[in-house]
Amino acid sequence: METQKIGMREFRDKLATYLLESEVPLAITRHGDTVGYFIPTRRRRSDAEREALKDAAARWQEILDAEGLSEDEAVSEFKRLRSQRKK
């Protein structure tokens, strides 16, 4: 993956944009010398991934409805079972 060079002032001025939208590593420069790197960890989800997440959420809601459970009850039960397994 190619590194994009960007000046320190520009990086600072557009920090939120780079943090949320950058998809490539950035070499931060000052007077042409590299002083640091920003390596983004977020990545954009594809349309297929978003659809898969929506489908999983819908299936989970169907299971909750069929069992007559609320989301809070399911989380509480999960935590209880997990703490039992750790003992």
C-alpha cells in the first residue's frame, strides 16, 4: 500500500477528516522531512458487508421475538453464562 505524504499543518487542520476517512497510511512531513506516520485502522464496509450485518440483526431480532426476550435480557443472560464458564 502506497504512503501519501502530507504536511503537518494540513494534517492538523484536517485531522477529523483524515481520522475518519483516510484509507491509506500518511507520512506526516515538516519542511519536507518525515516526522511521523498515521496508519488508519478503520476501513469502510462494502455494501455486501452492510447487507450481511442488517440480515444478521434481523435474524437476531426474530430469535429474540420467538423467545420472548428483550435485548437487555439476552445481554444479561449472555453475561451470566459467560461468568459461569470462567469459573
